[in-house]
Amino acid sequence: MKKPLLFLFTLLGLSSSYAQTFTVGGINYNVTNANTKEVEVRQTFNVAGDIIIPASVVNASVTYSVTSIGYYAFPSCTSLRSISLPASVTSIGESAFTDCSALTAINADPLNPNLSSDNGILFNKDKTVLVAYPAGKSGTSYSVPISVTGVGDCAFSGCKRLTSLSIPTSVTSIGNNAFASCSGLTSLIIPTSVTSIGSSAFSGCTGLTSLSIPTSVTFIKSFAFSGCSGLTSISIPNSIFYIDKYAFEGCTSLTSVSIPTSVAFIGQSAFEGCTSLTSVSIPTSVISIGYGVFANCRALTAIDVDSANPNYSSDNGVLFNKDKTVLVAYPAGKTEISYSIPNSVTSILNSAFYGCTSLTSITIPTSVTSIGYKAFCDCKGLTSLNIPNSVAYIREFAFERCTGLTSLDIPSSITSIGNFAFYYCTGLKTVNCAIATPPTINSNVFIGITLPKVSLTVPSESFTAYKTALVWKDFGTINGVSTTGIEDLKENTFTVSVYPNPVVDMLTLKMENLKQVSFYSIDGLLVLQSTKNEINLSALVSGVYLAKIENTKGQVVIRRVVKK
């Protein structure tokens, strides 16, 4: 037993040595190799002036060689003017000098075997890779030397003073975050020699108005042009095979985009938040579209799919998979106030209706079993929503910031409600929950809502349980409703839209072949019947009613109606 314990303590000791950190001269160090006694400079804040990194440091009588500058080593050290690196430093971590806005020079010891500097700009030894351009250097233009074949990760990140940059044809690769947040950059020509553009390479380049991607590039990586809010046009060549996630997210001035027939994959949220984008055409080549691809594109009125595409289709500008079982995206710029999801749909994809502010009413058929993450986020015009009895769970943030939502029906089929599902639905006044046993939910489900001002209607037999259940007990008024008098309750077998809901006087039923609608009080008493699609409810007192809607085929649906 002693040997295993000794072995364990030895491992623990080694682990502790490797994790050892200490500070010398105001700079933090982390032991990277206890055996060879090597350290890296780790995150150090509030460093100012001209800093010289020593070749070695002493801690607890042990001398360590400084061999690397770590990841985010000097974050936001806005008073750091220059830094000198010893010959012992052989590697520079990503974003080592991020947001060091006053940094004018990074100097490498001439004896350093891996690094060199030229006029305060850091390169590898043979100047084939530009490692870091100090963000505080004076001057608004710069020409990358012709010896350079690669612009390194974060090389120009945060260089806001640069307005123009010349990249020679010797360059074949542009690293991750290479030009991130170069907000002063107004024009840039990427040479045809470039074959690789890294993730977030031009993210936050808000001054760029146009950009051409050369035909030598085949892959637009994640966040490559994210947040380029000044970009009004971009030329995507016929060489591009893959547009990765968030590639053009937040390009708020982009009015149109042409997706070439070479593109097979469009990643999640690739064009999310492109609020000026008016139309998009999906070619036959596209075989995969990620969720939220056009989320919150508030000017987008139509997504058109080539009829020959074997994987996707469009119907009146709404994007579906080919057999219309999945609703991928509803254009947020469409002006219709109501929409009935086709009965073929079984799944509403993540962010499908994100930012659809014009919609006041959405009818979800019982074919739908899945409602995705943020599916109805920012549908601020939506006043009421009936979730059918076919849906088993409500995903996270599903109805985030639906501020116009005043009435909500939660069917008995729901088994779970995700975090922040009704985040800041500030207009909510009535929740009708048909679940017999109060579902366990986190307090954040209704965060931002003043629950004491919201009434909750639940099955009468569950009244006591809801009165004591966490979160549910915080509702201002809790009513138990009986369904006595409502017979032959059936599944929602046809499509009907009931609006406005809540209603003051006139209630409209948008459906075909209406036979009769019967209104019952929460006590189960029949209070009104009609055979018309427009019904005057002015004679009814304020409260919650159940509407039993029958069509001429003998099919029945039940809707809760709130009378103001």
C-alpha cells in the first residue's frame, strides 16, 4: 500500500510544480516545465512604460529560463509603450499584446534564434511570418514585406490607426484574428496568392465598405467577417465550398449577397444580424444549412431556393428542408401579421422566427413535436401563442424578449421548460398551464417578468400543488379551471388562428369550414355560441374562457381566450 501512495504523492507533487505561478518585478510567470526549469509570462495586468523581459527569473532559490510569452500575457495594458524580448523567448502566445493601444515597439534580442524585429514589428527569424504589429505605432498605412508568406494569428489585432494595408503576393495565409478590430481600415486587397483566411480574421473591421475574396480561397472560416458593420458589398467567388458559422454575422450594412453554385455548406448563424439584407437565393449546390443562418435579418423579405436543390425548398419566401418537415427560417422582414405553419412541419429549427416583429399571430399545427432554441426570440409583435399538445418540451430562450406576448398556453404534453424560455416577456399577463404536476423550473424561466402581476390558470385538481411549487407560487393570481361541460376533447387536427388574444370586443377565427364555436367559463359553464368567424365578445366579463372550435368535418380544437 505504501508504494501506490508514494507514487500518488509524487504525481501530485509534479502536478503542483507544473501549475506553480509567481510574480517577479511586477510580471507574472507560470512554470511550464519543472524539470528543465522553464517558465512563460502569464496574464499580467496594468503594466506600463517600457518593459524588458529578463532571460531568467529566480523564485524560491530556483532559477528559471523565460522561454515564452503566454496567451493573453498583457491584456489591455493601455499604458505599455514598448517591450523587449530576450534571446531565450522562442514562442509568442495568441493575443499576447491584445488591446495594448499605446504599444509602439516589440523588440527581439538580435541573438534570439526564433524571433526578429524590424522597426518595432515582430517577425519570426527569417521574416516569413509577421507575428505582431504594435497597435500604438504612428502612421496610417503599412506595406507587409515581400519576404512574408504568412500573417500570424492576431498579428494586427486592434490596430485601429491603420487605414490602408498592402499585402504582397508572397502571402499565402492570413491567421486567426489577424486583422480583428482594425476599425480604421477602409480598404484592403487580398491577393490571389492567399489560400487560407483564418477564423475572425477581419472581425470588427467596421471601416471596411467592400471586399473581394480571391478565387484561391475555398473556405470562409467562422467569424471571418463578423461585425464588419460598414461592409455594403462582398464578392464571394465561385471557388468557395464552405461558409462557416457566424462568417458574416452582424454585417449590418450588407444589402445583398450572392451565394455561388460552388457552396455546399452554410454554417449556423452565418448571416445572423445582417439587418439590411433584403433577399437571398440558395443555389442547387447547397446540401447543408445551419440553424439561425438568417436570424434577425430584419429587412429580409424572402429566401428563395433553386427548385432543383435536392435538400431545401422555399414556400412564399420561407425556407424549409426539401419535404417541408423542418422549418429552417422565416424571413424577419416579411410584413404579414399572421402565419400558419404547414401541417407537414414536425420541427421548428433554432432561431427560425428570430426577429420577426411584424407577426402578431402564429399557428403551430399538432404535427410539430420540436420547437428549437431561440425559435421565436424577439418576436415582439406576437400577442398570443398556443403551443399544441404534440410538443414535449420548450427549449432555452425559445420566446426570449417576446415583449408583446400577453397570453400563453402551455399544454399538458410539456415535460420540461428550458432556462430563460420566457426571458423578458414583459407584456405577459396570463399563463394557462394544463400540466397536472407543476414542472420543476429554474427561476430564470420567467426572469424580467413581474410575476405578481401575472395570473396563472391551472387544472383545478392541481391548484394546491401550484400554490406551493417553486416559481409557480410567485404568480399573482392562481386559478383552478375545470373542463366540466366540455366533451369530446380531441387533438388539434386542423389549423386555426385565434386573434387578437387577449381580446376586448371582436374575436377573429382564421380557418376554413367553421361549424360552431362554443365558449365556456373556467367553471365549465357554456356562456356563448356562434357559427361566425368574427364574434363579438363584448357581453362577456373579463376573464379566461375555453373556446371549443368545431369544423364541418367533426374535428375539434380547444383554445384559451382571454377577455379584457
